Amino acid sequence: DRALVSAAIERIRLGHALIMAWDGLPLLYMGDELGMRNDRTYLADPDRALDTRWLHRPPMDWAAAARRRRRGTPEARIHGDLLALIEARRATLQLHAGAPLVVVEAGDPGLFAFRREHPIGALVAVSNVADTARSVPSSIFPTSASGFVRDVLDGSRHPNDGPVPIAARGVRWLVADEPPA
């Protein structure tokens, strides 16, 4: 079912975006970049059965790794999403390890939001964990002298005096959209 596969890929992206924007060092296990599933066969090995880390250590699926190069496959979509998130994290100073994180109330149980403060300005990361589109309230936006915020992930620009739409299972990393100094 294409719709269910797309929803699953969106949830994987949502999880990757959350760990990329959260405090600390993002942790990825081999196969996460391809959407490989957990491997419960470790439970049959008495030497590994008590160490749940083996759940995330499946044998490498080289066929899946090859599919990441075929446009439109789930592996290609997940791999591409992860590469884009890594590049966005690398380019976003607000996600530096020294930038403190504070969870923010977004006023909607389907939205999870937090703020990262940095000397150049704040970033507000918003994850829509719901299966329906929502709106990010302007009350949680970073302060912006220009009157606009920009989503680091897709480059979209939004007035800071009204809500910003967020897709089902979507993510926004909002910063003030200030002109270069």
C-alpha cells in the first residue's frame, strides 16, 4: 500500500529530524539510513539474548543498500531525507552542542516543539506527530525584526504574525529570516 509506505517513511524522517535537532550527538545505527528493520533473531543466541543492543544490529542488507540509488524506492527516499537533514544540521548554528534546549508548549497535543538558543538567534523545531496537518502558532516563533521566519529544512518563508501550516508527520525548523549583515 503506497499510502502506508509513504506514511512510514514520513514517520522515519520525523524521528530522524527530531534526533538531528535535539541536544547531543545524533545516534544512528547501521541500516537506519535505509529503513532496515530491527532484528529479533539475537534472542535465540544465549550470548546476546540479554543485550538488547543487538536488536539494532541486523546483518547488513546489501540489496537494500543498492536500492538507495534507485529513485523512488523507500530506501532512496529515507537515505535522501537523512542526507538532507544531516546537511541542514551542519549548516544551522542554532543546533550547535552549546545551544541550550527548552521544550515549548505549542498548544496542540499533535505538536511537539522545542527551542534552541544561540547568539545569532533562536531556532524553534516543531514536529507534527499527528496523522493530519496542523498549524504552528506564531506565539512560539523566534523573534524576527524582518517580520518573517524561515524553515531551514525547506527554505519556505512565512510572516511571523500568523500560524504556519505543518503537514501530517511533518517537521519545521524555524529561524528568524533576517537579511544578511
